Amino acid sequence: MQAAATKTMTNLDAIKGAIAAKMDAANFSSWIAPLSFEISDGCLVLAAQNQFSADFIGSVHSGVLSAVAAECGLDLRIVVRGAQTVAAPSANDNAPALAYTPAATPAAAPVAFDSFIASDENLFVLSACKKIAAGAAQFSPLYIYGAAGCGKSLLAQCIKDSACGRVVMMSGGQFVAEFTRSLRDRNVFAFKDFCRNCDTFILDDVQVFAGKTSTLAEFMQLVMDLRAAGKNVVLTANAAPSSLTGFDRRAQSVLASGLVADIAAPNAYVKRTMLARAGLTADVVDAIASRVACDGHLVAGVVTKIKTYSDLMNAPVDMDVAQRLLADTLQKSKTPIAMVKSMCEKLGVSYDAVCGAGRARGLVLARQMIMAVLKATTGMSLTEIGRVCGDRNHATVLYAISQIEKLKQTDLVLAAQINQMIMECK
């Protein structure tokens, strides 16, 4: 029995030596040496420390490991130490490495992009997304920004579903969590390699990195490395690169180095189309669309509520039912404070900061834009506008409005953004 154990140990040492001979020293030391080796039921079983390491090794090094195992007449299994789950190698599935299971996505690319209802203002950003998904884009990174509910995440998912090659997609929160965990588990190089081993990298909600110096530095290096390697990078955020708070000038410059495209909130056409897909009659659609906020998430919630009611009650939704069913959702007259808070969200600044004494360049510009929009959409006096924006005097408001009028003459992006906010506040 002792002789059999010695023989097994010798076989494992020989297998390790064979693997080491086929790999460079750095990869073997980082990935293979820490594994537990075992031969069981005709299989070479390699136990990794965690799921992240197991799936990365299965994706990147399974070829070498399988070849060595086959030379010894063995099959290969990669498992997590102490777990029974087998890690299946996959070339285009980042879910195991990030320890989450992605939702089912449409198989056909046209179906995925058709789920995004494009208004005239969003045709440009939609075309850019299709271009980068087809692998024919000459711009990277593609930076898409807009307020919550505009469809940024939906477009990112559409790109993921239809892009060629290996795609890595995660949210800003997931990136922060996985980077932090890799530091804790001392396998940060596994995380770095995982993010770089792709053809298209998509990150949703870049603004999450605000104030996270180490994570932001790692992400900026990732973006530059991917771009240098000719890979596609798609980023989404709630504000333009120059308006991101908590980002240094270098980070803002890198984010703006590709194609920056804004995405407009759903207009009347988009809202009507979404509601019509719920099976409502034209008169009900028109009545609801005019009283639902320009927020894609909110409209999608209305559609879900209507469909659920029709399915459960087996009855169509007429005007009376719609008004009763959506009483908590249908928009009433907007208060000035509600308008200011909505614009703060779109501009990526907090309401408290706008009403505070901060003098940061981006914050001052946002404050001035909000004052100009209030003047254009309400009958409030300059003194009333100043009171809503932090008890500022009428001279400050007058100066802010004049500054914005000057900037609109030379900054077409700012002018378009202000026009969009005016349309949403009316």
C-alpha cells in the first residue's frame, strides 16, 4: 500500500514536470504550482483555491493540461478545492470567472438590437454600437453617456449578444468587487489576465469608480492595454467624461480618447412604441405616453404592469383601468425641486452639491445649466430660481444664465444637452 502511494506521488511529480516543460515559468508558478494534484478514477483532478482560478485555468491553460493528461492515459478535471462542481472550460463565457450567471440573451443579433427603440436623436449612437459589434469600428473606446433610463445598459447588452469573439461584460460594481477580491485572494494577475483575454470588453456604469483611486488606476491601465492591442472597449456612464466627478484629468482624457456619444431620453415616439407593444389601444397609448416620465426604466415598468394585469385578469386594459392601475406612476405637475433633482441626476451631480457652496468647475457648470433650464421652462423669477438652487441671489442667477447663453454659441454638445433637459422639463 505504501508502494502504491509512492508510485502515485512519483506519477504526480512526473506530470507536474511535464506540464512545467510545456509552459513558461511565470505561468506555471502563478497558476499551476498552487493547484492540488490527484489521480482518481482515471482522471487527473486539479483542485484550485477558488472558482475564479479554476475557470480561468480551464479557459486559458486547459489545452496544455489536457495534452499532458492524455499522454498519461488520463482525463482532466478542474475543480474548486472543497467543492464538487466541475469547472467547464469556455471560450466566450465570463460568468463563472465572475461567480455569477448571466441572464439568457437573444441568439440572433438583429433581435437584440431591435429591442432598442431608437428615436432620431439616438440613431447615431445605435449605428456606432452596431459598427463596433460587427468588429468594423476604428474607434475605441466607445463611451456612451446619458441619464438613467435612456437605454445605455440595453445597448451594452445588445453589443455583447452580437459581438464576434470572446466578450467580457461587467458592471462597474462587479469590477470593483472582483478587483478587491483578487487583491484579497492574492490572485490579482488572474483578474488582469481574464479582463485582457477578450476581443471586446464592456463595462456598464463607469461613474462607480469615482473616488476609488486604486481601482480607477487599474481600470485606466486596462483600457489603454486593450486599446493598444486593437481590442474593442465599450463604456457607459451617466455623464460625459469631462463632467465625471471624482475622476482626475488623465482618466477623463483617456475616457474621451475614442468616440463619445450621448444617448437621449425616450421621447414621445419611443414611449408610444413601448406602450403599444403591451397591446394597448392607440387612445390609451397616447393618453399614458403624455403622462409618463421620459425614463425607459419607468416605461418598462408600466409595460410589465399592464401585461401582468392582462394575463392575470384575462381582460384588456382600457382608459379607466389604466388610470386606476397606474395612479402611482402617471406624472403630475413637476415641482421646481423635482425638476432640479432630475437634472442633477442627468448631469451626474448631487442635489446637495448643487445647492452647496462648492466651486469645482464641473459643479459650477452644472449649477449654471440648471438655472438656465429653469428660466426657460418655468415662470419663476430670478430670485425664486436662486432660492431653489441653494439660496443664491438674483445677480448670481442672471450671471449664470448669461454664461450659458455664451457657451451655447460655441459648444454644440452643451447646447444639445440643455435643449434635451428643457424638453424633459416642459
